[in-house]
Amino acid sequence: MDFLSLFVMDFVQQLQSPTLAFLIGGMIIAALGSELVIPESICTIIVFMLLTKIGLTGGIAIRNSNLADMVLPMICAVVVGILVVFIARYTLAKLPKVKVVDAIATGGLFGAVSGSTMAAGLTVLEEQKVPFEAWAGALYPFMDIPALVTAIVVANIYLNKKKLKAAQAHLTEEEYLSKQEYLSNQGAANNRVKIWPIIEESLRGPALSAMLLGLALGIFTRPESVYKGFYDPAFRGLLSILMLVMGMEAWSRLGELRKVAQWYVVYSVAAPFVHGLIAFGLGMIAHYVAGFSMGGVVILAVIASSSSDISGPPTLRAGIPSANPSAYIGASTAIGTPIAIGLCIPFFVGLAQAIGGL
């Protein structure tokens, strides 16, 4: 009973965080029909500054840290990114009225990382004075890129096999026997999806570009003065504006889910918790084996519960053009992101506190 009451108290306390309050406030004013509009150009600048700051933080920390300490958490991040795609492939894709290629794309987007959710998680931990490795934010690309690459590869393999079966279905038995070897060779050739262009597309995305820029500057230069004088003081204020925008956008995206199967709603609610719990479990292994902090475990769980809202959608649009954006973007933006920020962040902080790790 003490465990449950402690968890509930911590959970409620986390929901009162200013970061989460702005998200909820954005959803409320959008539901009330507010005409408030924040220009896209301003949001782009805010996202760039937030992710650059996270990159600078991680880069400065990496420069002053033992790289060996990062290896196991990075492996955990890669495993989670890949695993999330296969979870969607063999759960969501099996549900009624859900197209396999749409399910794979949804898994890719939920396996990729939301920079805004990660920023919100880092802020909540700082507000609660929870210690964590400053380089924990640098786990972002180790989960984000493998998830997007895996989704595109799995989707293309599925589509090519589907085309191959369709071609075989139109052949007579004699034609099939004579061309079976040819079709097999063609299928094998088509299934070879080029990995590097997918990685390159992800790296060029605005979110990863900003964060990797900050990471490189933090590692190879001495940006402490501009970091302390500009990026760090502005971080929380800018994040509050972004949370307000995301709340309004989440409400507006709810209509897109009406165009697809209702199972996407169920998936969008459950997936952030399931993915986060998997990452939390792997993070606990890194905690006991490599001394990864409990705050770092929470960050790993938070980025696993998030779904990409910036770099993921254009990458998947290009890599899986046959997938329905209303399905995977609607599921992510309308439900997945609010669940990750509003519920998963306090959930995993509360869980870590309840088991005595914080």
C-alpha cells in the first residue's frame, strides 16, 4: 500500500509541472475554439534552439565523461528502437481494418524519438532535482535512426513479397515452374533496401541536424559561455511555448484518426507505456551492470515512450510512400505525444521514485 500511495502522490505531483500544464492548456484552448496561432517559423526556431541546447549539454558532458559508460545505454536505445517496429508489425498489423504497411510506418514513428518530449522529460527531472547523466540526451539518435531504418526496410520487404506473390498468382502452373527461379532472383534483388540513403535522410532532418550540431560543438569546441548566457536560461520559456503549440496541434489532429481504424487509438494509448516499460527494464539492466543513473533510466524510458513529431514523418513519407500519413501521423500527434508528455513522464518518474531509485 505504501508503494501504491507513494506512486500516486508522485504521479499527481508530476502532472502539476509547468511543462505539462502548458500542453494541457493548449489542448483546452483549442477545444474551446481559440483562434490563437503561433507562426510555424517561430516554432521552427524554438525547436532548433531546444535541440541545439540538448546537443550542447550532451556534447559538453561527453567531452568530460568516460565513453565506456555510454556503451550499454546506447545499445539499449538501439534495441528499443528496432524492437518497437517489430511490436507494431506483429500486433497492430494483425488487428481488423489495419493495413500492414500503415502499421509498420506507425511502429517506425513510435520507435523514433520526439525531441520535444525528450526536452520536456529533461526539464521535469531538473525541476525535481533528479540527478542524471548530462549526456543522456545524446541517446536520441541511437533510438531514432534504427527505428526509422527498420520500419522502411521491413515495409519494403513486405511490399516486395506482396508484389512477388501477386505476380505468381497470375501465372499458369507451367509458367510458374519455368519462371520460379527468375522471380525468386528478382524478389531477392528487390528486397535489398539501401540502408545508407535512409540514414542520410534521417541525419538531414531538422531535429537530428540541430541536435547533432550542438553535440559536435559541445565535443569539439568550448561553447560554455554562450551555453550559460543564452541557451540554458531560455530553455524552459521556449519549451513552454512549444508545449502550448503541441497541445493545440494534438487537438486539431484528432479528426484525422476518424479516417482510419479505431485500433490506432488503442495502440496510441497503450504503446507509449509498453515501449517505455521495455526501455525502463533495459535501463535497469544498465543501471545494475554499468552504473547508469536512475534519472538516466527515466530519460531512456521517456524517449522510448515518445513518437517522432519532426524528423520522422517526412522520412517515412519518402521511405514508405504507400503508407497512409493520416494513420501514423494522426496516431502520433493526436494521442501518442500527449500521452507520452502528460502521462508517461510523470509515470516513469513516479515509478523510479516508488522503487527507491530517486
